[in-house]
Amino acid sequence: MSPQNTTLCCMLSVLGLALCTTYSDEAKAQNTQTQATYAVVEPPECTNDKGENIRFIDSNKGRAGMATGMAIRDQNGKPVVIRSNYANTPPEFQSFIDRHECAHHQTGDVDRPHPPRNSSAHLMNESISDCVAILRIRDEEGYDRAGFLKVATALRNEMAKIGFPEISISSRISNIDNCYTEYGSPQDFIDGVLKQRGLI
Ligand SMILES: [Zn+2]
């Protein structure tokens, strides 16, 4: 991994790579064999806090069968989201990952020093991106409670595939449920984060 890549913020990295090692090759083979495939959704609009347009790039890198996203600047310094193995997760969750990664650009995470993996600051960044993602899906796609549950179910399945413990899964779902139920527009939420960070 290049130094640039080590600063990536990766979907489902909330509790770190150590947990990934609990995922055996045997389980991986079984999952890959039984993996359903889905059409890949169109990416959403995405502009960062500096007004730059974010490009979404489809890739099949990363762990086979694992749908993930990464928010980074490419070698030319352009902001991008790398989408990996999206066909392996339902469209509702593809949309969630896109918006989660976009939020790392919108809130300035990508251009700020990256906090240590699993630090409270890192977990906070992930919670913020999850929150923006569910608010955007709610307001842009009109997801009702049934739609929310589809996202939550897919999130649960993806985290379970990697071997996250129940407490991590339920606390992440509880966070997006709270955002979905309690919060106003995604832009207001993003503006609040940017203000707190002194970025606007
Ligand atoms: Zn993230």
C-alpha cells in the first residue's frame, strides 16, 4: 500500500482489520460460491467541501464478494470514490456505501489528517459518514421505514460476513436509526460538521 492509501477511509473498517482475520478461507469460499449478484446502481451527485466534483470508479479489487468503497484523491489529486464488488450487495446498500464515501469528501475527512484506526476520532468520522448517508437516502430516494430496514439488513449481512461482533453491528445500526428518525436535512448536518471543524 502506498502512503496515500494508508490514509483511506474504508467502509466497514469501523473496528479494524484485526477482525477480518477471523474470517476463514473456508467461509470465504462458501460465501463466494453462494454470492448473489445485483445490477450496479448509478452513483449519486457528490461534491466535496471545496466544490470539486467527485468521480466514482467501479473496481473489482479488494476481497472477493465484499462490497466496499474508498474515498481518496487519485494520483493526480482528483477526488474519487473507488467502488469495489458492488454487484455482490443489494442496490439499497450500494447506494448507502456511495453516500457514505461521498460524505468523507463532503465533510473534508479525505483532506484532513487521518486519525489512528479505531481511535474515537476515527469512529466519529465513520458515524458522521453513516449519518449523512442515511439522511441522503431518506431525503433523495424517499426511503420509508421499509427502505431503512433494507439498508440496515444489508449492513448487518455485510458486517457479519467480515466477522464483526454483534455489539459493533447493533451500535452502527442504532446510530443510523437515530439519524434517520431524529435529524433534519443532510446539508444542515454536513454544515454543522464543517462549522465545528472550522472548514466554513
Ligand atoms: Zn468510512
